Amino acid sequence: MFKLNLLFICAVGNEEEGTSEDKDAADEEEQERLEALREAEERRKEKHRKMEEEREKMRQEIRDKYGIKKKEEVQEQDPFADMEGSSLNRKRKTPAELAAEAEAEDQDEFTKLKNSLETQVSELKSTIEGKCNLQ
């Protein structure tokens, strides 16, 4: 047991002496790794840019062949940029609009059917009275 503790102490002592060198090596490796990631990301972006250019070229050829006009490209902006000074909430309804909505909700299928039947009966009644002249 004593030998094991002595080895552990020696190993800990060696780690403390080499930490500055290990840190430098680890920092260099981390920098290299980050640089490799940046390069890979740049290559990926370039590859996708070229592919998109080729696709757009093919799209344009199809448009030219069939006489299709190109849609206006939508500017990639903040969707809320045109709403300067306005709130994000919807417009409040007026009391008249609220009353009309409430009335429409109150009228269910049965009420609508009843109203339509009443109007048809009144129309028939008026046509019959018009045709029948009592002397």
C-alpha cells in the first residue's frame, strides 16, 4: 500500500511540473482543431454556393425555354421591419364588430333555417295575395 501511495504522489508531482507544457500543447491542438473546423465550414459554404449557382442557371434555362417570368426575389429582412411604431398585437375590434360576431355566433343552424323558412313563407304569401283579387 505504501508503494502505491508513493507512486501516486510521484505521478501527481510530475503532472504539476508538466502542466504548463501540456496546456501549451493542448492550446495549440485546440487552435488547430478550430482552424480545421473553420476551413471545413468555408469549403462547405463554397460548395453549396456553387451548387446553388448551377441550380439557378438550370432554372433560368427552363424559364427561357418555356417563357416563364422570374418571380421577384423577396428581400431577406426582418419580417417586422415594416411595422415600425406599431405593436405586434392584432387590431382591436369595435363594439359594433363585437356585437355582430356575437349575433352570428348566437344564430345556430336551426335559427338560420327558421329565418330562411319565414322569409320564403312571407314571399309566397305576398305573391298569392297579389294574384288573388277579392271583389
